[in-house]
Amino acid sequence: MNEIRHFIAGKPVAEPSERSGDVFDPATGVISGRVAFADPEAVNEAVTSALDAFGEWRRSSLAQRTEVLFAFREMLVTRRDRLASLITSEHGKTLDDAAGEINRGLEVVEFVCGIPQLLKGAFSEQVSRGVDTYSLKQPVGVCAGITPFNFPAMVPLWMVPVAVACGNSFVLKPSEKDPSAANLLAEWFFEAGLPEGVFNVVHGDRQAVDALLAHPDVAAVSSVGSTPVARHIFQSAAASGKRVQALGGAKNHMVVLPDADLDAAADAAVSAGYGSAGQRCMAISVVVAVGDAGDALVERIRSRTLELSVGPGADEGSDMGPLVTGEHRAKVTSYVDAGALEGADLVVDGRTADVPGDGFFFGPSLFDHVTPAMSIYRDEIFGPVLVVVRAATFAEAVELINSNPYANGTALFTRDGGAARAFQNEIQVGMVGINVPIPVPVAFHSFGGWRNSLYGDLHVYGEDGISFFTRSKVVTARWPEGPSAGVSLTFPHG
């Protein structure tokens, strides 16, 4: 039985934890390991380790930090297959999906390899006679990250490299459902030259989270999770005087206008709706078919959905793997049950799909003629359930999205440049795709939604990430005019 323990001060903790949880192989349903659950004492040990390391690391040169980051980047590139296999074994997603999330995390590492440029301040000479003013970007201290199960490598890579590049130390609390990737990343960072204690990992449940949120030596908390979790983290951490960025849930809409390439739109809806079994915060959950696009679009999505192969993520022929746990599969099943009872048209029923008998598999499901009053529209299902809403006009589609409490990502499929421009200007959502179904920003921009999809002011990685993990300091300096002893300050004119 694999024992997954905390990683503190550059090594796994030797002593077993009094509490632990099961880790499953979702493709078989078999318990593959046990993960330690941290109590407040273990969290304090990790935070203390990070605090002890912070003083020296914040004074490290930018050259030293970039040397570590470049070495870590090389490990991600040359060892990504090992990390992808580990992700698939605990999450269930296909190897291609696992490799994809590593690549997106790698982009952030490459972005912060340019940290000397990103930490440059501003300088204003002679703001008054003999007075200069300049700004500095300095680290905030011990930072904590609370990350979800759906991207066990990518989301930590959105936070940790940015934080340590800025001179902070870090304590990560990953999901207890697939915890091993976090330890492997910590081991590689340490091997790349990051001093012990700069990056620590504690595992566990809400007890570990609440201990981090309340710890007086944690200065900042970054998290990704459901909206209730994000709200709890924001309120608790902010009440303790910490800076917080807490990304919440999503109900991402994809609008398809009648002039769109319907084959391209259907391909996009299937890949964005069912990829990683729908367990993505940027998954398309709702297709909004405008005008007479509906019937033809639904038929195209239906035929493609029926062609998907559901099987173990490690199998080369699998298009979609299992859900992460049996409990989560039961939740997704309950939503399909509810949608059918509420009167939606169940076009493809994932409950009766041809899937392996073992493991936590569930087939892709497609509903049509869904209304905003139905639970399958209102709630974040986080599974392979795609719903189609009909809208008579473009304006009606925009109003539907803008009235939804979630505002993480959205997309528009059209050939009309005027409609695209109107959409990007009028839509009240944080990330917008035009003929792009999953508009995750590249690393030098920032990721985050609006409304109930974000608690806090700053998004993750990119320029916002640098701002979150640094504090600005402005220095105003006056130096006496005139020569010092033995120094001539006479300059030629011209």
C-alpha cells in the first residue's frame, strides 16, 4: 500500500499520521494508497519550516531563483511522462489530458523564468530638487495554496513557481483524492536547488485547510475550488488579515449562432464538455443554440457523443476516463435522474452507456430543451453532462449568460465579426473565447472569472499573479547636494 505523507523541510515526514484517507485508482475502484491527514500541529510544522526558510530565500538573488526555475523546467520537460502516468493513476483522466495539464503548468514555469524582468520597479528622478522616488516589489512571506483534484499538477504550477520566484516560501494543501503529484513536484523542486523549507506539502481534509487559514504566520492564500469552498476560504482568511485569491465554481456557456460552422461548433462542444469527464472548471456545461441553429447542432453533438470511447485513462483508445470517486459518480447520476424528471429531453443517457464494469465510469450525457429553472442548468455538476438551451436571439443568449451567478468562462461560435465584437464587449464573464471553446489564457495573461467564480481582486498567474505574491513599496530619497570629501562634482557643460 502506497503511503503518501507530508513533505516538509525538503523531505517526506517519517512519522505516520494519526488520521489518513483512501486514495483510489478510479479505473478499477481499488484502493491504491493511503494519504496522511494533517492536524494543526502538522500544519504548524510546515508553516514554521516555510517561515524559517523565508528570511534567507527572500534575500536570494534573482539569478539564483532563475537557476532553480530553469532546472525545474527541465525536469518537467524530461519527466512529464512519469508525472502524467501518476496523475492518470489517481485522477483517472486520459494520458493525453494529463500531459496537457502538465504543458499548461509548464507555460507558467517558463513565464516566471523571466522573473528579473517581472520584478522590475519604476524610478522617477528629481521629483523635487535632489529627491528621487522609486518603487520596489517585495515578497509577502509564507504563502499557502489550496488546490482541487481536477488538475493535481497544473493548478499547483499556477501558484508555486510564481510565489517562490517572487521570493516567498510556500505551503501547499492539495486534494486528498489525488495527492501524489504534489509530492513529486516538491521533490523535483528540491532536486532543482530550491532550499529546504521553501516549498512544503501538507495533505488532509478541511481540518488542514482551516488550520492554514487561521495560522498567524501565513500571509497569503491562493485557492481553486467550488464556490462554497472559495467563499469559505475568502471569508476565513480575509478575517485573519491575509490577502486572498479564491477561484470558485463555473457554469460555462458556449453560444452558437446560426451562421457558425456547426461541425466545428459540435466538435468543440464535445471536446470541451466531455474532456477529462467534464471535471474541469473551464468545461463547457451549457450550449446556447441561437435561432434555427438548434436542431442541426444537437444532432451533430449527439452523433459525436455516441462515438466517444469510455475506458481507463491509461488505455490508448480511451477518449474519456472515469470520474474521480464512486461518490462523485453517484452525484453525477443524481443530476441526470433529476434532469429527466424535470422534463428536459435526454438525448444521450450516460447511465446506460457501454462502460467498463469496474471503476468509477459514467457515460457522456446530453440534454436538450433545458430551461434555467432546472437543476441541471443551475448547478455545477462537474461531470460529463452537457445541456442545450434554446435562445431566440443573440441578445437573449447574452442576457442568459449575464444573469447566471457564475462567470468563469464563455465562448461564442460565429463567422460574424460584428457579433463577436459585441459579445466580447457586452458579456459579463472573466474569460471569453471567440471560436475557442476553452479560453484559458496563456501564462503571460491571467486566469480568473467574475461574480461567484472569484473571491478577491487578483486572478491567478500572469501579471496578476506577480502582483498577488508581492507587495509594493515606494521609496522617496533625498541626498545632500554638493561634493563629498575629496570628490569633485564639477561637470563640463554641453
